[in-house]
Amino acid sequence: MSGYFRQGIAFGIALVAAGLAQAQTRPPVGGVNSAPGAMIFYVAHGAPDACGPGCSDWIAAEGAVQWDTYKRLLAILDRQNGRKPPVVINVRGNSNLNVASSLGRILRDRGIDAAVAATEVEACTGKSEEECFALKRPGGPLDAKEKLSGIACDFACLLVLSGGVHRSLPEGSRVVLSGMAIHNRLAPNVSAEHRESLTSIFTDQFRRYLGEMGIDHELLDVAVSNAGGGRFVEIPASEWGRLHLVTQPQ
């Protein structure tokens, strides 16, 4: 078990956030035990300065964060031969928050920048989701551009983003926090008492993690206040700097 993980994940127990948008149907990326819509990573190549000053290549991360997502992030980072392209995040669907924080730790340990945007692959134009997935799955590089406006970043997205050495949320994106719930993929029936205890444990872990990443704890307080309520709370762009979600002026 990787050092990025807490004991709870070894037993399949995780805190899960409801995604703002469900990932589109496509084959599982990690084989028969991987959920459809799980996050994939691939290298994208754009025009000069496409991903910031002096940046034309990035790693696209798109889909739901699942129990084995960290393996694919490590694999694509290991293939970069010392380069450190930014990771551009587009979380879609219900995600495992424990693994999301582990992805953030990997980014911080590797000295990687992170941003939120959708990646639009040129070769996917006119193709089905399944055909586009087949193009992305080998890992690129693929000619692409970033779509900056209208992208929603939920709590799982923010946990990943938090690990970036430099973090950016482009103008027009949204930060929307939903409730959290305990889920055990190996044994779905978790008692109410055990659920409450585990929620407290995981919440403390996320509080420490966000503090280590330099994020204000108020962000977690908002997420916890919505646990189980099915509510969504949007964090306005005027608050991103105060909460240290971004390291660049908005």
C-alpha cells in the first residue's frame, strides 16, 4: 500500500462526494474492477502559451477519482522524463475524496502545478465518447486546447488542486461544494455509528491535509456542513484568494 494512503482505504472505506456532473459512459480505464467514468490522464499539446506563459504541454486529468486513480497519475508522471507539465483537472462524477487528497500529495511531492479546465482534443471532433476515449487512453500526446469558462470544481477537484505548487482557477470557472458520505466498495452496509465515527476521522485527515497544502480550513467547514444534505454551496471567485485556493491573482 502506497505511503500516500491512510489505513481506511486499504479496507475499501472512503469518504465520497457527489459529483456535480456524471461522467459520460465509456469503458472502464482500469479493467473489470474499475468503475466506468474513472479518471484518465493523457498528455495534451496546444499552441504556444496555451496553458500559461511558456506552457504548451499539459497533463489532462478527467473523470471521477476512483480507488485506483493514483496508480495512473504516478504512471504518467513517471513517463515525463524529468519534465513537470502542469496537471489540468476536470473532475466529473462521484469521487473518492481519500484518493483525491492522495493525488494532491503526489502533485506536491513531485513539484507539479495544477489548474482547473476542460481539455478539448482536436481529434475527438465529431467522434463518440467511446471513440474519443480510445484516442486518449494510450496517454497522448494529443493536439488540444483548454476550455476555461464554465468548468465546475467540486470538493474532490479542490483536494487535487490543493496539491499543486502553483494553483489556478480561471475566470469563469465555478467552485461548488457538495455533501460527503461514507462508502465502502467492499461492504456497502456501514452502520450509522461506524459511519459517524469514520466521517469524523476522515474530516480530521482532510483538515490536516488542507492545512499542509496552505488552504484555509473554512473550506472544509463548508463541505462538512453540507454532509448528507444534498445541498450545494458555491464559493464565489472573490473568496478564492482569501481561502488560498489559488496562488495566482484572479
